[in-house]
Amino acid sequence: MSKLYASISSDASRTEATRRGHKHISTHTRGRQLGVRVDAGLDHNGREVFEVYVTSGSGFGAADDLIGRVAIHDGYRYFFPVMPSDERRSREQARWLAEEERTA
């Protein structure tokens, strides 16, 4: 019996596509420059864990970056952000966002 399920719908299709997985399932929703990949799997106790990645979309740019995990802890659903390993990159991202805000 499958423990993991994925479904997708869009304005270009009349029907919803579904997939199932026993131990792992992965989805990637993307544009040309940006995307999100979610890998779902079971931990050592058989509980679902979802890892969320930001991707460069279909443009084949930089490698995917893990931004967080979604899991159940003490009966509650949580998003656990993953701290960036490169603090310089975080400062650069903050600068880009500030520039974007000024030009908007």
C-alpha cells in the first residue's frame, strides 16, 4: 500500500494527474528561472518528511538549495527552515531584495 501521493492540476489540462510512492516521491514545479522541488519520504520511524528546495527552474542554472523541511513533531505540523551554509550568500540575497524593493 502506498503511503505517499502527489497530484497536479493546471489550466492547460482538464484532468488532474496523480502519482503514488511507497517510500519516496518527488515533485518539481518550475518556471524558466525559478522553481520549487519537494522530495517526500519516510523517516526511520515511518513518518512522512518533506524536504523543500528552491531551484533555478528549467533554465538549468545553479544547483538546488534545500530551504527547509516539513514534518510532524509532537502531533503538530512544522516547517523547519534550513540555515544557509554560506552567510555571504545570505547577505548578498538581502542586498538583492533591498534593491528590488527600492525599484518597485
